[in-house]
Amino acid sequence: MQSMTEELKKQLDAVIREIATENEYKLPETFIVKLERPRQAGHGDWATNIAMQLAKPFGLNPRELAEKIIEKMPTGKVVEKIEVAGPGFMNFTLVSDWIAETIKMVTEKNENYGRVNQGEGRKIQVEFVSANPTGPLHMGHGRGAAVGDITASILDYAGWNVEREFYINDAGLQMELLGKSAQSRYFEAIGKTEEAPFPEDGYHGEYLIEIAGKFVEKYGTSLADKPLEDTLSIFSKETATIVLEMIKKDLSDFGVNFDVWFSEKSLYDNNCVEPAMTALKERDYAYEQDGALWFKSTLFGDDKDRVLIRQNGVPTYFTSDVAYLKNKYDRKFEKLIYVWGADHHGYVPRIKSVNKAFGYKDDALDVLLIQMVNLLRDGKPVQMSKRAGTIIMLREIVDEVGVDATRFFFVMRRCDSTLDFDLELAKKATSENPVFYVQYAHARICSIYRELEKNGIGIPDVTELDVASISEASEIALIKAISKFPEEIAKAAEEYAPHRIAYYATELAEAFHAFYNSQRILGTEENVMKSRILLMQAAKITLKNVLTVLGVSAPEKM
RNA sequence: GUGCCUGUAGCUCAGCUGGAUAGAGUAUUGCCCUCCGAAGGCAAAGGUCUGGGGUUCGAAUCCCCACAGGCACGCCA
């Protein structure tokens, strides 16, 4: 369909320019032909409102202009029929060749169907999750992980050279606190609880009790012989390493694999911080006052300037982020996506300011803010409290409802609206549950293949397709849904909107189920059957690819 | 107090870079398997797009003002 669509755009563009020149109408500089998918089935394959937009500059009424355009449009090769509708829409029906063309293309491209070249191989980084290595991932991280991972997949499909990166927040006070918590658990494990009291804001999770056990295994009681201060760094370092491994496991079990694990601490170890500060000073965006180093964020509309290096010489978290941002650009990324929890939204202007201060392009950096998740069970909220230690872990959800449902549910909604995640719904194997609905469509096709095989019928070659036998409304609707996939990828990539793909998956499955229920494959005339098998194969390929983008499995049987 | 997000069918949400009769799922009601997976399909019904102004040929969509809910406003990370 794409080639015909492009041709149609060219024809329209040429005709409109011709009309403008002939009549000395002034074409707006921003003029570009845009086609859209009409909502209504009766409104053809493509529609445009261009006549309405040009009516004013041309001094005509929209319908009149539309008629003028139609008069000059060549028909037969690409367009079968053009109609003027409503206030001045033009609805185009393509010649039916596009159906065969699409089925052929989908079949040939197979697992590459849906890929577009919007990114042109440019480097883009998606940084997400980026939790402190102080404990296993909880549910909130899960949404960020799913959104980040799937956004990255979409960008990959859209032709970008994508890197997934996890920023390990391993510099700063919380590492010490983690060490102290582990240390205390260690003393507890060897029966000397009083010698190392649990820190006030320590990490209460049970995983630290387990980790303490590992310290006992490795060191026996030897760590208790030295003063607490002397062993603290051992506890901090080794605990962080173990916890990071837990996080990595949580993520890989969730189908999320990072290309780069970037340590905040490494920014300091590799001397990335000072050059970044110097760069800011040189550009006159940083200054010293009261013994501290400040960033002039007020120049960018902030209420007050922000501290980079404290009076005591210790850099703030913000400093790391400044150095990190520069480091990202030094690695030649053309675009940077940050996926953050919405509770960090206040921080967005600040990082954008730094971006400007360094002189980078404003639109090279985008922050995706992920709103909160409300966990429900049978419609009722699941009580959670950080203090009481009843935080729900990502692993618990995955164990209960599975990776597929968890991933799908997490990207089902727009990022900027809060998400209700109902555990019971996610487990249901009915149409109430969109994951199953989509997977079922795929499994159903596989089942039909098995049935065909039993009857000694294989999958025909694409050349055996008989377009004339594809004419039922449900067939046309299905092939249309299939043909939309590349556009959906392009749109989702442009808007960083993974939920679009989840919606599209449902739409595609719906078109298939409707087709399946109204048309038979087995027992029809040979050319009809062959054509339907080929149509179904295109549907199967597309379903599989959509699910792959979402990181959800496409089962052959359920 | 300031800033950000949200407000669309009973419920959960798409649609938001302006376009045709505002769409899904679910719940409700009725139909469809001697037939490839009924884990499905078809149909009915369901709306003051929170409210009020404005912009224009046209507004759920853009602007302003209210109202309601959520989240942030550290030399914490």
C-alpha cells in the first residue's frame, strides 16, 4: 500500500501546484499534502482536508476547489475513485491492486515487516529504570521498565540505532546506609545485635537478611573483630554488587536487557565531573558563592540557582547528572530519552536548562514522565506502605500474572495518566484481558494451519493469490489493519507512545477475529481458500511482529 | 502559595500537532457453534467530552478563568 500512497501524494501535490500556478494562487510556504485514514469505512482508503486548508488562500470555497483538483487527478492507475464529502474532504479509493501488493510485501518482508527508516540509523539512547542499587525492583519500576524497553523496541523498528542504558545510582549517602543496614543484619546473624544497631532510615527488606547470611558464609565472624568503620566499605560495596545482580535478574526475567549499565560512581572515578563543571564555568553558567558552586538555573526560569558542589566539598546528585548528560553527548548520541517517574517532574526543567547551558539542541533531549500505578485486586486497591514494608515487588507481580500480561498492562495506557493494574484481570483468560485477546488471534491462526495440514493443505505461494476473491468487508478490514502497521510504528516512535502499539495490537486482533467468524477457509473454492490462507498468513506475521515489539510471546497454542 | 499531570459512556480508557455521525473494552440486553479454537463474533442500548468564556468556516482537541483528583517543590537521591 505504501508505494501507491506515496504515488497518490505526489499526484495531489503536482495537481495542486499546477492549479496554483495557472490561476496565480499563492501557495502557503508550509504547504504539504497530508493524507489521513478516514474513520468511517465508507469514506475510502485515504482522505485529505487539503481543499479546506487551501480554500482561504486561494479564495475559493472548499468544495469548489476539491472539484477542481479532482478534475485534474489521473485515475485508473492508483486511484479508482475520488469523492468530495462533507465540508470539503476528498476521499480516495485506491485500485484494488494494493491488496495483493500488501499481502505480497508482508509475506516477503516477514519478520521485518513493520520496520521503517524514520531514524535513518542515527544513534539514540533510552535511559530507564535507573534505580538505586539498594533493593529489588518494585512495582513502580516495572512500569518504567516496560515503557522504556518497549519504546526502545519501537525506535529500533523505526530505524534508529538504539541503546538501552541503566544508570546505577551508586554514588552518595544511600550506599553508606545500605552498608550499615547490611552490617547490622550481619551482626544480628552472628548473635551480636547490640554491637551494630540498625540505622534509623535503614533498608528493612528481607533481602538484607539473606545477604547477611552470605557475609557470614564468606567471612565467618571475622568482620566482627574490627571496628565498624573499618568494615563498612566492605559491606557497602559487596552488598551493592549483590543487590545489583538481583536487579539485573529481576529485569532479565522481565524480558528487559540493557546494553549498558552505567555507574554514577564511575563518573567520579573516570574524572568526568570536573571537566563538566569547568565547561559550565567557562560558559558562565556556574559561579562560586558561600563556599559552594552554583548553577545559574535562574537564567532559565528557575526560582533559584541550584547547588552543584556543597560547602563541604561534596557534589550533589545534580552534579552527577550534569556530568552524565555531557558524557552521553560525548558518546555521540543524537537523541536522549530519559524515562522518569512522575515524582521527578520538577527536575525536568533543570536538566533541560543544563542541556541548553551546554549549547545542545533543545529537542535532542526528551523526558518521558511515567505516572503512578494503582495496584488493584478485583477492583479493590491493594494496600501498600513503604514504612510497613508492604511494597509490592515487580517480581511478585510477574510471578503471579506472568511476563506477557505484566508488560502489556504496563504499556496499555498513556504514560501521563495513572494506571490501574488489576491483578485478577491480568490473569483472566478471556476477552476482558487484552493480552489474551491478541495472543489468541495468533494461536487461532496456528490452529487453522494445523487443521489444514491434517487435510494435506499447505501454505500456497504468494503468486497464487487471487485478489478478485478477496472482497468481503471483513477481509478488506483485515488487510487494511495489517497495512497500517508501519504507520503505527512511525507514529509511536515519533511520539514515544508505546501505548499506541498496544492499542494497535488489539485492533489488529479484532479485525482478525471478525474475519475468522464471518469467513471460512476450509471447504471453500480453491482460489478463495488459497487467497484466505495467504491473507491469514500476513495477519499472522503482523501479529507476531507487533507482539515482538511489545516483548510479548506469540504462542502457537494456548 | 508555585509548578506539572489528569478530568471523555455505569466502570477502565483511546482520540488531544483543530475536521465528517466523539470511539474501544467491560458491565446490561438479544442473537450466532451437526462447521477451521465460542478464550470468539454480530447487534442493541449507553455522552452536557468537569463547568464557563474566547479564537474560527469548524473545538474533546488551541487560549484564558474556575472547579475536582493526583504528584512535586532540599547544599536528599
